[in-house]
Amino acid sequence: MLMIKNKKYFTFIIPSILPLATLSSVSCNNKQEKTKVSLTKNDNQSKSWDVFLKYDYVQSILNKAYGNNTELREKYINEQRNISPKYLEDVKSYLAYKNNIVGSFRSDDSFGSGEAYPINVLDSKLDEAYKKNWLWFLFNINRFVFVLYGVSDQFKAVHEKANIDAQKSSVDLGAFHKPKTNDVAKFVFGKKDAESNEENVYLLLKDGNILQVDLTKDKNDPSKPANVSVFTYTYFYPSVLNNDTEIKNFDLYKYVKAELIYENNNSSTFKTLFNEEFGGDPLRATLIDVDLSNNKN
């Protein structure tokens, strides 16, 4: 079952007195400047959140997750908006020890600078970022760095020969990949079957990246807020990426249909035929780092 929306939308963080006076004045001015900068950053942050929360896809996911429970919804939104800017640094630190390339280090291992974390702590902390703080995660999606998954095999040294296509793409596009925006061109909701308590929303970002978000309702009490989780992968077709015309013409509904058909029947050729229209399977990149430069927080 598919619901589609598009914009069109588819739904389917000192000897004399004079020098003392001078130093005091400079110090005061510095504090004022720092305060001014801090206030400006906070104001920009607030405005960015205001814009983000008005996006159709954000409103749709919140509606799906919370239904008519506006009190819990607003409480959650306020919690997410007020997450400390330092949290991005924390997540960056967690990812240095645990991601889809580096499975994990033991609690007594060290990696670069900083403190090592126990495996269970890493799992819990990262799950918190992708699940509990899913709204914050989507807001900051253009701060996260991904690496082409086939190329990542070279880092793991698991395969003797890395995927040739992925290697070529790493040269043409760069192995490391970062979404440019948290806004979408289109989004589609889909279910494997009508009776399922799980629903997926596929987001086609305005730069051509495709993200997936899962919502799971409590079978025994559907009135409870849904559990929401953001996939830590991004998919994209090189011919579509950063191509406004191709993004506009991209049939996200058909893409989602192909994904759902394949999940139910992996012998179906529907997905293969769809991918062939774009030169083959979409490239997959996995989350590996956080970009802290030009911190908008």
C-alpha cells in the first residue's frame, strides 16, 4: 500500500591604573562581542528550526507518529529543539568507535584521541541519536558524512577485491558523501501490507539523496506514539544527484513500489528494470562521521 505526496507532495549546538582600565574595557567588549555572536547563533538556530518544522514531510511524519496527541508532540518537538550543540560532537565521538564500517572497539581499546566506550554504551548512544532523537537527526542530516558502502569494504579489508563500480564512483563522486539539505523534493509513505503496524517513509532530498524512515505502531495500543527510526544509509543515483531536472522528474512512487515488491518477492524483475533506467542499482553510502565545520548551532 502506497501513499504519495510531493510539493506537489506525495503521501501513498599590571603596573598602572590606565592599563588596568584599558584591559578591563577590552575584556568587557570581548564579552559583549561573544554574547552578541552567541545570541546571533541561537537566533539563527531557532529560525532554522522554524523553517524545518514547516516542511510537509516533517509535519506528515509527526502526524503519523503522534496522531491527535498534540501535548506529547509539542513536548517532543521542544525537547529536540533544545538539544545541546555539543551533542553533535558526542555523536561524532561515538561514530569514531562504532559505525557500519568499524564494528566496535572493546572497552579497553583506544582510537585516536579521547576515551573509548564500552560496546553496549555505544549501541545505546547511537540508537538514541537515530531513534529517540530522530527529529534532531533529520534536522542535522546535512551535517552527517557518509561513505560509499562498496568503498568502505576496502577499509574493513573483508573482501579481496572491492566492488569495481563503487571504486569508479568513489573517483567520480568522491568516496565521502554529505547531503546538502534537510529539505525534500518528494516523499512517499509505503507499507508491505495494509495490516502491518510498520510503515516506511522514503524521502527524496532536494539534492537527490534518498533516505528511509521507519514508523512502528504498538499493535496492542495504536494510540501510543509510534517508534520512529532513521536508516543510517543514503541511496542515490549518480545521474540524479544534484541534477535539478532529474530530481524533478524522478518517480519516487515507482522507486518505492519497486522496493516493496522486491521485499515481498525478490525474484521479481520490477526493481531491476526500474534501476536500469538510471544505469543500474543506486549507490549506497553509510554514516561514518559528523562535519562540525561552520557549525550552525
